[in-house]
Amino acid sequence: MEVALIQQSYKGSKEAMVADTVAKVKEAKANGAKLVVLQELHQGEYFCQSEDTKFFDYAKSFNADVEFWASVSKSEDIVLVTSLFEERTAGLYHNTAVVFDCGKVAGKYRKMHIPDDPGFYEKFYFTPGDLGFEPIDTSVGRLGVLICWDQWFPEAARTMALKGAEVLIYPTAIGWFDSDSKDEKQRQLEAWITIQRSHAIANGIPVISCNRCGFEADSSGVMDGIRFWGNSFVVGAQGEFLLRAGEGEEILYCDLDLSRSKEVRDIWPFFRDRRVEYYSDLLKIYCN
């Protein structure tokens, strides 16, 4: 599976972002990519830094956006993982990954875990997904697509793997505040990388994480803004780094050998040794 991850900074408008993304998709295809992964909410800024109803208008173009990215997938003959703002009806919106396979919609995933933290006010905008954790079959393999905050939850990764996902994919928008200490920034970044590497190890499958980069000011002026830290990466079925970006714009390329998962799982048979009859407590919010 020849994969490309497109790590971008915000260009100031949807039109500029789309143009830049299309150019980079074409470049990735020219360099042999069969699967191209885009970052979370790649068509515009990360608007969840504040709560403002004007941003709901971004979701009105969802159907047109699906048609557009389908045409890009078709013209480039690739599998394309996008991240779009979906309006189902007035007052009901989702953070939705739509996967295209050579022009056709192969499937979609609605973000299940929705954060609500300073600068990340996603609960104001997004209704939790209702499609569950279902892998999406494509011409390059069965993809377990999740989104950003989902990456902190081992249950999501495990469910995708148990349902046959051959790779986990996380379009992401995460960064730090400039006021954070150097040590705190490092702790946050290493925690983010470590939790995702653990999903690869625990499930014996590769993980692809594609993050935003660059500074985006808080349009409300309440906070300074977020510096998205980039560091997109791909790890193999034992959590080993196959590639990792820096903090700037970059297209990352990786040739994934999906057959390694069988080799790894035969050596580390975590699925075999699970004690599912004793896991009922996982269905509780908290166990006293």
C-alpha cells in the first residue's frame, strides 16, 4: 500500500486550502501514492477554538464538498481519506471522514468521541457519531478510519481491529499553546505519539496519523491561538516508526506492507489471549 500523508497549515480561506490540497494530492499521485490521507477539517481553519454559530454555515456545502473530493479521487485514481463538516439538518452536525475510492464513496465515519477543552470547543459544533466503529473496504485494503480525539481511546482502535481493519487512520488537529512550558509541550507530544503507537502494538496493525501544522489565531480574540505541532507519522504493526514529519508543511510517503500484521500477530497473539468473558466492566462508566 503506497501511502501519502499531507500535512498542511491554514492558507487563510477555503478556496486557498482546497487549491493547495488538490495540488499536493496531484503531487502525491505523481510520486506513486495509491492512498492519500488528509488532516482533520482540511478545507479551512480549525474553527472550534471558539463558540460562534456563524461557523455552522461551513457545513452547508457538505454535499457539494463530497462531490468535489469524489471528482479529485476519480481524476487521480486514488483512495482519498477526507475530513469534512457535515450538516444532517439544522442543529445537527458531525465531524465526518468520507473515504473515496477512485471516485466512489467507499464509506464514511462520524467522529465518536467529542472533546470540550479550552480552544477545542467541539461539543458546541459536533454531535457524536452514530455509525459506530466500522472499517471501510477499499481497493487498497480495509481501513479503520477514526478522527483525532478518538485516538486516545483504546476501545475504538480495538473494535476496528476486531472487525478486520488492516490499518488505523487518524486525521488530526492537535497542537499546543505558546504559553505552555517547554516541558509541558514535550509531555503532550510524546503522550500523543505513544498512545497511537500502543494501538499499533496492541492490535498488530499499522497506524497512520495525519496532523495539521502552523499557528492559527483564535478569531474571537479570547485566546491567542493554537500552534498545531505537525509530527504526522506512520508506525508499523510493532509500533516501529516508518516515517515521521517535523512541525512544518510536508508530504510524507510510505510503502506499507500489510502482510506483516499476520507475522506480528503470530508472534504476539494478543487476540488469542484476551479474556473477553471478564471484560464486562468496560461497559461501565466507572467501577467502584
